[in-house]
Amino acid sequence: MSEQKKTDKDILQSPKGMRDFFDDSFYAKQGFIHTAENIAEYYGFSGIETPILEHTEIFAKGVGENTDIVEKEMYSLETRGGDRLTLRPEGTAGVMRSYIEHGMGSQPQPVMYHYSGPFFRHDKPQKGRYRQLYQFGLEIIGSQKPEYDVLIIQTGYRILKETGKDIVVKINSLGDSEVRKNYLEKLIDYYKKYENEISNKDRGRLETNPLRVLDSKEPETKKVNQNAPTCVGNLNESSKQHFDTVLAGLDQAGIRYEIDHTLVRGLDYYSHTVFEFVVYDDNGNPSHALGGGGRYDGLAKTMGHNKDIPAVGLGLGIDRTIETALPETFIPEYKKTPDFYFIQLGDELSVASFPLRELLCAYNIPVRFAQGKNNLGTQLGIAESLEIPYALIFGENEAKTQSVIVRTMKTREQETVSFDNIITYCQSLKKGVE
Ligand code: HAM
């Protein structure tokens, strides 16, 4: 495809659906990741980081050729060496690839990982939908026990509760491969009867991905879906037992859930449990999913491994979650609010002020430095607008006497303090601020 000619103005904008994080949005994202990692570590997960690029087949085979992600949304490239690589649209396939590559199956099972980072989907951008999106993910690989489905949901729920919102889990079961095969036949038979009543788009999907017709947003299809056969109503004994254990676990854990027979998720690798987290607005409408996941026992084999590896996981949408949370809910611990605004008068003093800066930083006193603006009044004005409670003023006299003026911004009181005493002095003022 030929590239459209871009003006300089176009080039100085971030690419469509991609954005910058700075100031509050930067700290909210980092703060959420820290909170989520902290909770996940308590639940027994440890960290993993996989590459942002993987071989295209990992996603084409793993996520599924007929999914929206693989059909329309992947950013793929050919390297100079001729490899076809894709910017990861999701994290599960890469973590499973890593599990297989590093023979993690020989460790005590299951292994449990958390991860976070950017993912890429060439979707139509809108509020809550980005082309570079961020996820926090959890994967438990190596066990088919339903108790791990509960653990995944419980950990995700606990993390999302930190938003301060009422989180609801929507849940469904797609059963094992036998159930799915029989169910798909039943579903297709059902839709055949109503072929003229569903939307054009869904008629096409009937051929390629009939399960997706079930969670169609098209009004005419939604009507037909009301009486469609449910997968939960068609589970075999072992799949039913699996699902019942998951629901009993959620009841025990006090997690609010709703069975949603139309929930199938947009990725092909799921079996048994699938779920999404939503919040409801005041009119009772559910939000975009804040996260979702499920069991993916067949993924390893579809990706080309010689046997199935049972696993379950989730992905939380960081963009949507921080947009849903109240402001200042997520702030990383390392974020510093400076208590002191360091004003140095005259450029020739800049070298003389270095030892003092070193001293303050060495004693963990957060300071904002103002370099080379000579007018004291202007500088104090900046300190005031930044709401920094104290100013440290360093002029020619102070350089000579190895001291600094400490000014309390509110009362305008000032005191000259020697370098020898400045740390104890600042520490006592800082205590007053806290
Ligand atoms: P997913 O449902 O495709 O699942 O994505 C998980 C979450 O990422 C969504 O619920 C949503 O909050 C967020 N998300 C997805 N696309 C966008 C977008 N374009 N813009 C903003 N946020 C978005 C997965 O990716 C699976 N890997 C989850 C999983 C892990 N299943 C098993 N293990």
C-alpha cells in the first residue's frame, strides 16, 4: 500500500491511536502497575518479560486465523533477514512460547507469572480503545485444576477493586473440545433457522467463526441470540464439574459474578472458563471490559507443541482501568513531591552549589532545582505556583559562608543555615510537612 504524503504537522503528532504518558497519566499508569505487581506477588506470581516482537505464526496459530486480531489488527513486518515478525497484540501466546522454549514443564507445576507492557492492535481508535494499549497480565501454566481459574479471577478482582469501583465478573464456560464441537454444530443449526434475521456481517461470521455471532453487538442478531442454545446447558459431565467448582470457589471468595451465556471472547484459544470484568454505570450499563481471560488448555498444541499444556490467565486493560479509577488512586511509591525549591542566584555560583545538591540528594531530601534564572521574585513565584512549602536560596554571600537561606513560603520567614546543619534542619522541616 502506498504511503499518504504527510505534512510536517502530521509528523509531529503521535501515530493514530497511540499517545504519550506524562505528568498525572504517567504516574497513574506506573502506580497501577506497581499496585498490581504487589498484589500478584502476594498471591504467588512472579515476574516475566517477553519480547515485544514474536514470530507472526505464534499469534496467527495461537490467537486464531479467523479472529479480528489476526485478520485485521496485527502490525507485522519483515526483517532484513527475511523473518516475519509481529508486534504482540496480546501476551498469552508469548508467555506460552517462553514456557515451552525454556522447558518450564520440568519445574514444579504450575508456574505462575505476571507481566505488563504495551500491546499493539490496529483497531479503530475511540475512547478506551487504543492501537498501542497497555495490559497487566497473569498466567498460570501447567495445571488443569479449576481452583487455578478461581485464583486467577480472585487476583484480578482484588487488583481491580483498588479502583474503588464495584467490579462484576461476567463468566461463561465453553467446555472442553468435545463440548465445543457438539455445541458449535447445535449453534449453527440454530442460526441456519434464522439466517435471514441476523445481520449481514454475522451471516459471514457463521462460516468463519460462529461463536462470535453469539456476542454480536448487531441489534437484529442480539434478538435472535436471546433464545440461542447455551454452552453451559450443553456441557458434558467433566466440563460441568469444572465449571461448578469454579463458581463454588467464587462464591466462597465472596466475588460477585453473573453467568453470561453470550460471553465467548475474541480469541480462539479458550476452553472451559471464560470471563470478563466490568463496572456498571448509574444507568445500569456495563463498561467496556476492564479485563478478561480464561482457560486455554489447547493453545500449546495449536502453536505447534507436541502436547496440550493446561493453563489459565487474564489480561487487565491498564488504559481503561486508570480511566475508570478516581484521580490519584494509583501513584507509584517512588514518586516524590519536592518539599524544597532550590534557587541559585547567578550562573557563576552553579559549581559552588553542587556539593549542597549532592548532600540533599544523598540524604533523600526531594528537591526541585532551578538553574540560572536570576530574578529571585520570579523564582519564588514558581515555587509558590508549584506549591512547594520551602525555598532554599543560595547567593554570593551564602557561597562565601558555606550556608543557605531557608525560606518558609507561607510565612515568608527566612533563616540562614550552615551546610553543616542543613540536613538536620531540612529533615526537621520535612517531618513538619508529613
Ligand atoms: P483481551 O480481552 O483481548 O484478552 O484483552 C484484555 C483487556 O485488554 C481487555 O479487557 C481490555 O481492557 C484491554 N484492551 C484490549 N484491547 C484494547 C484496546 N484496543 N485499547 C485499550 N484496551 C484494550 C487478552 O489479551 C488475553 N491475552 C487475556 C488472557 C491472558 N487470557 C488468558 N491469559
